[in-house]
Amino acid sequence: MIDLHTHTFFSDGVLLPSELIQRGRKKGYTAIAITDHVDSSNIEHVIKGIKKVCADTNRVYKNIKCIPGVELTHVPPALVKPLTAKARKLGAKIVVFHGETIVEPVEPGSNKAAIEAKVDILAHPGRITEKEAALAKKKNVCLEITARTGHNLTNAHVARVAKKAGAKLVFNTDSHMPGDLVDDRGREKILKAAGLKAAEIKKAIKNSEEIVKKKS
């Protein structure tokens, strides 16, 4: 199991990073990215802390890889590109962007701005358009199928548009608390519910594996 979008008490999660990682290990995770919510107010502090715990984890454990990241959240579209660059400079190996979910007032144009900034993953992109999905393919930005309640209401739409455009899909939990983590069977169930066939599920898993290989 690979999960590239999770949260700890560095933002609005309830767990210490170390406990999140340990709970992931017990569910069979082989890689986890800690991607707490950031904007210009806290980006330095959050990345610094996440880098420390990932370094400790990777030194001690051999059966799980911890990858430091961030989720740029409710950032005005005009600031997405410079903050993406800043996050990478500070050491975030995975940059997730909080997409235009239908359950939060995300600024219109945020999906496009994130894709143009070449974030790694556009999380829960809501009613993403075919044009935006085609741009995601061009920019090599992965679109997320999510386990997160509320955000997952548009999973089927995201999957359908991504498949039509040829954009890459990945699965993440967007975990904020212990019960949000899923195992391999839970991942397959959610991906099937989004309309993916067996070969497409394997491809989505492979896309996550490729990100881990590149970012580790």
C-alpha cells in the first residue's frame, strides 16, 4: 500500500507523524508521504518538522519509506506557482495541491493553476474539466482518487475525465485520523467504485510506485 496524501497534527490531523507512520506500517504500507496543509504562513515550519521525522523513519525502518511533502491549501491561484517552487526548495519531495472539491469553497481556477505549476498530485479535483485533465496529462500531473468522505463524491467523474484525457490517476486516503487509513483491499474497493477496471487499478497503483521511486 502506498499513500501519498496524509495529514498529522502539523495541520488538521490528530496524530503525531510517528504514530501515523507506525499505523501505516501495521496496515502493510510500504511508502507514505506526509503532506500537511500549508500556505505562506507555515510552509517553512511544517516542512522542517516533516523532514526530520521522515529522516528518522528512513534511518530506522527498512519496510516503509517516508516522503516529506506538503498540500498547498486554499492558496490563491496566482500564488500557487511560487509556493510550489518554495516548497520544493525547502525540501518537500511531493507537492500536493488541494483541488476544487465540491465540499469546500476552493477558488475557481485553482485546478488549472496547480496543473500549470506542475505539482505532483492534484488532490480531489472535484468537477475537473476535460481541458484541465488534458493539461494534467501534458504537464505530467497525477489526478487523485480519494478515500476522503465528501471529497470522494466526485471520484467517478475524476476517473472518467482522466481516462478520456489519458491523464494519470493515483489513489490516496487524505487521512486525518487513524480510521482513515486503508489497506490494499480498501484501496481496490474505492477504485472499483470510481469505475476503474482491473487493469486501470493496476496502472493507478503503478503510478504511485513510480512517484515513490522518483522521489525517494
